[in-house]
Amino acid sequence: MQEFQINNLNRRSFGAITLALSAAGITGVAGVATDATGQEKPQPAATFQNVKKIKAGDLNVEYADIGPTDGSPILLLHGWPYDIFSFSEVAPILEAKGYRVFIPYLRGYGGTTFVSPKTKRNGQQAALAMDMINFMDAMKIDRATIGGFDWGARTADIMAALWPTRCKALVSVSGYLIGSQMAGATPLPPQAELQWWYQYYFATKRGREGYAKYTNDFAKLIWKLASPHWRFDDATFERSAPAFTSPDHVDIVIHNYRWRLGLEKGERRFDELETKLANAPDITVPTITLEGDANGAPHPDPKVYAKKFKGKYEHRLISNGIGHNLPQEAPEAFAQAIIDVDSWA
């Protein structure tokens, strides 16, 4: 395992990052073009105005589709409480490199809806992973390089572990996030438990009602706590806020966190998958894990999970105040990880 640190300063100083990456044996940094004077011209952010929809398993999945139709597929997965705009600057960088980038809204977010009103609004980890396998099937994607953070990283980890033939390579922010209800029942030291305050809040009736009443306020608070140095403006938040207005959003979020604590049951059709996940399966596909040096959300120590990655593996620490929403806070570093790990496969 190789580990190194990237200083994610700003786009003006990205040339220095390029030199640092080259010194570490990494070339072809994406997303930095130059004009006639040699000044850097970062790729513009994607607006995701022309999202599409496709029936995939239990869901009608709303997704962004960017890049040439014959490009090598990249699947990018967001977390909670975020949305596809976490990848608004990552996607153009990958598009410029010839990749085709798919960015779906997870169940309970944006315009992704359930096909049947009778389907359980289930937020357990296996359900989200199965959604994305179904999405790949519907899109006729045989294999993709998959990247994500938060819920998206957990989903990507599960896909890589249980369906390695569908995952060409993996980028996972905060590393190995596969869990189980048994693991969730184990008490943590008080300081670690404190970071999970919202999970215990959601376990109560008051918490569910509070999240339903103050969804946007809650999301904005999490953004600030999880990324204490990220200076996002109101427009940035308001661009993502509509994703939380899905009629299924509150049900999915509350079930997700209650399921982790064993307070809610999952669905029997996912029992076999959850049994496999409870054994903490190894991940064998080429993988790069990322961590921001200012991640204020609960996250494991990279030294603890490094042994779970059995293929070619590298961990990268992205420094200079990068928090939990790493793709949006450090898009060049995230995109470069996708490009690099895809080249390994």
C-alpha cells in the first residue's frame, strides 16, 4: 500500500499540485486547461439541467449522463444529506478525458421514485447497492469504475465486494464502510458516540418529526459540521435542497439510521446479501481511498481498513481543510483518483 498526501489549496495553485503528483509518480492531472497566456482555466461546473430517468428494479432512477456515449463508464454516488451536485465539477473533468459519467440520485433523493407505492421505503445498505446494480443493468453497463462518498462510498464498497465483475475499479472516500447490524450494536467510546448524535436523534419519534419539519436546516447543519472549513454559499445549498423534497426522503433516511442500530428490520429478500456483508468481505478490485484532513463526520482510521483491500491499493490524504463532501470540496483530487484507478484496471 502506498500512501501520500495532496495539498488541495485552490485552482491557482493547482500547478503546484501537478508537480507534487508527478513527483509521486502520478501524471495526467485532469481538469486544468490553459489559455494563450498559460494561465489555468479550470473545467466549468456541470448544471445537470437535462437529467434523465429509467426504470431499474424497484425504482425509476433520475440520473445525469455526461460525456461521449462510447466513453468508458464511470458511476458516481452521492451521500446524505447531499445530491448529484457534489460531482458538478468532477463530471466535466472526467468528460474532458473522454469518460461517460453517470450520476444517479439515490432512493429517496431528487426525482428518483419508487415504481410501486407498496414497496417498503427501505434504507438498508444492501437495498441501496442492489439499486445501483439494477441501474447498471437497465443502462446496459457491464462494468464501471465506481466512486462515492458517505452513503455512496458504502454502496460502492458493497458493489465492489459482492459484484467484483461489475466494478472495474473503486474510489471510496473514507475507505471501507461496509457494516452490519451486529457491528452497529457494539458501543463506541463516548467521543465517537458523540459524533453519531443525529443517529440517536433519528431513533426517536421526536427526531423523525424534527427531521421532517426542518429538513433543510438539518442538512445545512450537517454540511457545516462535516466540513467545517468549506465556505459554501446559499446558492450552492439551494441548488441541492430540492433533492431533499422527495416524498420518500425522510422515510429512507430515518430507516437507514434506525436499521443500523437494529431498531428497524430490513427486507427478507436482502438477508443473504446482509449475511455476506456481516462477514466484512474483502475488496479485490483496484482501489484508491481518499480522506480529507478536516473531515468532521464519523470516519474510520485508514490504517484500520487498509487490509480489507486486496488488489492494487493506495490511500490519499487530501489536505488544507478538506471535509466530508470531498468531491465538491476537492474536485480535481477526486477526479484524478478516478482517472488513476481506472488506468490500473
